[in-house]
Amino acid sequence: MDTGREAMYYEAAGERIHCHLCPQDCRIAQGQRGVCRVRLNKDGRLWATNYSRCTARALDPTEKKPLYHFYPGSYLLSLGTLGCNLKCGFCQNWQISQRDAPSYRLLPEEAVQDAVQAREGNPRCVGLAYTYSEPLMWYEYVLETAALARQKGLKNVLVTNGFINREPLKGLLDLIDAANIDVKAFTEDFYRKHCKGRLEPVKETVEVACGAGWHVEVTTLVIPGLNDDEKELADLARWLASIDKDIPLHLTRYFPNYRYSMLATPLDTLKRAWEVAREHLSYVYTGNMAGREGSTTLCPQCGYALICREGMHLGQWDLSHGAQCPQCGQTIAITGSIMS
């Protein structure tokens, strides 16, 4: 059996192995795996069984991550693997996060070479995204691949649930350029009931990533009756604003998936959520819905439409004065240049 490579961040705990990668704090018996399903105790050593196992690879618009303020109009070679350390009943990618989907071997140097070739074919490709399932459970692979990518002048992007311990997170701080971090809800009760996790470690990841200079955007899937309370949404927006009011927040529409079958989020609910969050944050977007209204970048000062998006791609945009609104002169928080 291919066991991948030996994992980082673990220690023996009697006849078990204590994994220190994430707050699940798994103590794994011989022959068993952690909550993530990809870290295996084999003969007293912990193995990352998904190391170099790739389930999905595509050249995606950066807007798809979603990252709207990081090199707008660019592309990322996006890679996914198996496994996740949360158990969200509404998971959008459950086929690879919660199941053993088909995979193939893609070594770190091969992934970086693919990204270099993608950049040669499309100058708007700026780097790699580790995404689709939970890339923090691909920790060793991401760490090695990101270091090689950095040597080639490529950007590294995480699309993550942010549920990781502080020490492993510190190991990535100098290698990652941007992240979209899921904040599933803003109560511990939601995380415990619907994700089998905790909110506080995710909040800490957002705070540490911002403090390290990463470009951070946040996504919350708005689910009717579970996390759509206006006070909770306001608390989420206020907390993000206390870190940096320019953090873009993406409020996306829930549709029935995996184990949850309740009806899709009403459009009026999403619109109201957008209004509530806009009282505290400069940039708020809505996703998983038709139309471009919720994906337009508006000047937080005068409301001028700065970047219009058509689906996952840029449409008309007007930042002719650099990163300033041409109508009122407000500085707009964008990392990198617009790639037209």
C-alpha cells in the first residue's frame, strides 16, 4: 500500500499517535486514520496518505476562488486532493472531501512545472491555488510545492476552512500570498452541530494570516435558518472590520447539497445580508446567483462601479488612476495589477 510520506506535527501517545496539525486533536490507533481520513497511523508513524495525490486540476479564473481583489482578471493553476478535517453537512465538494475519489500522482516539481507552462501559454496565470477539498490536510505537499513555486516567481493561494493549529500555520506564513478563508458561521454552536469543528481556531487563522501580510478574503455560505440571522451577520462583519475593514467578504447562496436538502437561500435574504455587512465593511459581494450586481466592486466612498464582472471574468472596469476611484479619488484595496 502506498502510504504517501511521513507526516509532520505528531507525537506518540501510548499505543496511539497524537496528531497536532489541526484542532481536531486526533489520537489515532494503529491502522486507523484521523478525522480528515488522510492521516494514517502505520506501525507507530503518521503518514500523509494523500501526499502528491491529485483529484482535480484546472486553470481557473482567480475570481472563482473567490478572490476579487487579488490580481483581478488573472488565472491560477488550481489543484485539489482528498480529505477534509471538517464534516459539513452542506459540503459543496463532498465527492473529494468526504469520499475516496479517483486520484493520480502529481509530484511538487511536476505541479510547479505545469504552472510555469501555464504561465508561458497565458501570461495572466500568476501562480498556483491549493483548493477544491481542504488544502491544509495536504500540508506537506502544499509546503513543498509552495516553496518551489516561490523560486519560480509564482504566487501561492489557499482556499481553506482555516481550521489549523498555530504552529503548522506559522510554517506556511512566508510561502502563501493570498487566501480565501471560509468562515462557515459566527457561532460555536453552528460549528459544533453542522461542521464538527470550532469557530475560534478559524478566527485565529484569519487574524494571523492578515497580520502576516497575506491578501485575505472571506467567504460565508448563507444557509436559511442556520446562519442567516442579521445580528450574527453583523457580528461577523464587525469582527472582520476590527481586523481590517477592507477585507472583502463573499456571502454566497446555499443550494441543497450532500446531506442537507432544505430549500435554497432566498434572494431577499442574501440581499439583506449584503446590506447588513456593508454597514461595517468596504467590500461585500454575493455569489452563487445570477446577475452581476453582487459581483461588482463599488467604491466604498461614493459607490462608483469600479470593476464589473461577467460570471467569473472581468467585464468593464475603470481604475484609470491606478488604485484610486476616478470619481472621488478614494484608494481602493487591490493587491497586484488588474490583468486585462
